[in-house]
Amino acid sequence: MYDPQQLFAKLEALGIAQHTVEHPPVFTVEEAKALRGNLPGHHIKNLFLRNKKEEMWLVVALEDRAIDLKRLGEALGAGRLSFGSPERLRRVLGVEPGSVTPFALVNDETQVVRLALDRGLTEGGPINAHPLVNTMTTAIASADLLRLFAATGHTPLWLDFPV
């Protein structure tokens, strides 16, 4: 499993620029809002979800989006969704609860996690996400994040929220 420094090295190897700031640990969108200061760009929330068939999704949405899991499950064709357990999160994406991030797809080498992205992420500035730990925030251009997904073999499904 990657650590933040290995992630940064992978981004550099792909020619992807990033800017990272350190901060105290944050576990919720509200905590992040209080601590982030004036970081420009999109701020996100990330949901690690599963269904009864053990299929898994990483849903990345703008931080203020209201997400109805029933409607989201229907939009994804997944049926009833629930949050993945901390153990599953660690095993599959290599991160702890509170550190769920689109960058964690570097740890999903067999592409068992499906990726769903908020179409709103394509408009505006960079995307701010934890680089595998919740004590840092990394800003990356949305086009570069898509390049990273391509390099990890994850093709996003684009969603228009609310779904």
C-alpha cells in the first residue's frame, strides 16, 4: 500500500503537479472547513460504499452535496448501498476512516472499486483531497486527477447531483 510520499513520487513520475499543506487531523467536512483557511478550488467528500453483492464504489462529490444512498444506489445500478467497514477500507484502499480519498485508488491494483464522480468537479479550480492521510490536503488539477485515474485503471462514472 502506498504512503503519502510514494503517492507524491507517483504523481511526479506521471508529470502531475500538486501542492500539499499540512494541518491537524480532520474527520468531517465541518472540521475541514474550520481548518483549511483559504485553499482555493473544490473541496470534496468521499464515500466508500458497498452493496449486498460485495461490490464496492468510491463516490467523490462536492463537499456540500446532499447524498441520498437509496437514490445513489439506484443511479449506480447497485441496489441498496451501505458504508464499507473500516476493515474493508483498510484492506482494499489502504486508508483509515476519515482519510477516504480519490488518491486511494492507487492502492486498488485489481480495480475492484468502481469510481463515481460528481460532474460538478469538472468546473472551476483544483480539487483538494487528502493524500492518503487526513493530516494533509493536496490540490491537483481536475484533468490531472483524471490522468491518475487512467494510470490506475479506474474509469469514472459521472453523476449529476442530486441523484
